[in-house]
Amino acid sequence: MPLFCALLSLEGDALEGYNAKKPSREEAPLVSPTGLERAVLAGVGKDEGQAEAGLRQEEIRVSMLVKVSDGLLKIRKSLGSNIYLITDDGLTLVDAGFPIDLPNIHLALRSLGAGPRDLDLIVATHYHGDHVGTVAGLKRRYGVRVAVHEEDSLFTCGDRRYETYEIQVSRLIFYTALWPLFRYRPFQADRTLKEGDVLDPLGGLEVIHTPGHTVGSICLYSEERGILFSGDLLRNEKGVLEGPPPQYTPDPTAACRSLERIAAFDFETLLPGHGEVILKGAGDRFRALLGEGMIWPLCDNGAVS
């Protein structure tokens, strides 16, 4: 078992269990920011007369957020997964990055005149640490609620061990050296999701269970807006539209079925877990590549039946 995965397991064993009762916004304990957060947030002073104290709110908004469509923003510069912020019905995060991405979430919310306590919900497309790394801290410090598919909730709370994968030596060295910035902390889901559930934002976000990358991976679909949040089922890194990463997908047969399911949905805009957003024609592009056998695990080379 790779050292990185062994550390993930040990980290989970060493942590105390999280109290499943969500504190109210008034009861949630006030915890001082970490050194990393202080270093980033120190430049955001309330006194606008002190130009050297940091960027003004509008400058921060431009530097930290990119508009996808009305009521939908993407937080820039995340090192883990893409982090999306929905603002049309309260404040909802879709995925939450690595622990090191927490200052970016703080800054993005602050640029809107809000903070973590104003978040109504975090929806995780799956339990991997690059998508939920900030969740335990946000729950503990601010009482933020989180929703995860019922299958993956067994991993997030620590009842099941984080799955292990073989990774490149260079990645192993990188993550081991910077372990405090990437370590996985378990947390209790406040809401467990299942196929067909509908969340309020964006005119209704339908939960689509798309296992393969993990047993509880989900996509979120807004039929009204033609938007699909694909998690890691579909990625668009460097402009290459592709399926889940093979080295981190233990069940390619299930992933194959999930990709076929998604092809039946009518979406224009794709918000992938990694890579660039596709604003127009995403569904047609995906179906064309799928039909040509260019999306793993449905490609001609090593296709899964």
C-alpha cells in the first residue's frame, strides 16, 4: 500500500469522532484562523483608507471569482477540485477543494460581503480529499452543513477506510512533504443524498447517482438551466474532455454505465470537478466523443463492456 494511502488511514484512526449534531450558527464555536488563513486574510482590512492593507472588495471579487452564469460562480485558484458557489437561493458550495483551499473560500465569500457562517450547504460530488478537504474545518468552526451521497457518507464519517490507489512516486513525495496542507479529516454528513433527490438551487438540482469513481459519486443536474455538475465523472483539463481518472477509479464497469446514463441528459453547460467549464454545447460534444469511443472507459482501446 502506498505511503500516502497509509497516512490517510492513520490520520483517520487518530482523529476523534465528530459530533453529528450540527451546532446552530449562534452556537457554532468561534475558532481562530489557522496561520495559513491569517497570512492570506491579513491583507483584507476593513479600513479602506489603508491601501497597503489589502485588496478592496471589488478587486478581491474579480481576483477570486469568475461568473459562470446568473447566480453561479467558480472560485479561482483552487489546488484541489473546482469549487462552485451558487448564490441564487442562499449560498451553496458544490465541492470544497483541499484543506489548503480554505483561505480561497474565505476570500471569495468575503468579496460578496459574506462568510462561512452564511453558507447554507456544501454538496460534495464524492468523498475524495481534493473535493471535501475543507469540510471538516468548516463544520467544526462555523457549523456549516454538508450533503453527501449515502454510500460515500460511510467514508466521510470514517466508518469505511479511504480507498487506496497506486500513485506516481513524484506525487507521493509531493503529498507526503506537504501532508499538513492536504490531510484528510473525517466528518459527519448532515444530509445523505440518494438518486432522484432534488436540491433547491438553480431551479432544482437533481441528484444523479453515478458510481464508478467512488461508490457514492453523484452528478447534479439542472434541467431548467441546462447545467450539469459532473464531479470527476467528466473532466475537462487542458481542454480535453475525458472520463474519470483511471488510476483512481476502482470500478470502471460502473463508471461506464454512469457515463452512458449522463449521455441521456440534455445539458448545455458542463461544470466538471477538474478543468475548464464548458458554457455551450457541452452535452453534444460529450455525446460525440462518447460515440467515437474517446471517453474512458468506453474507448476502443481497453473498452469496458
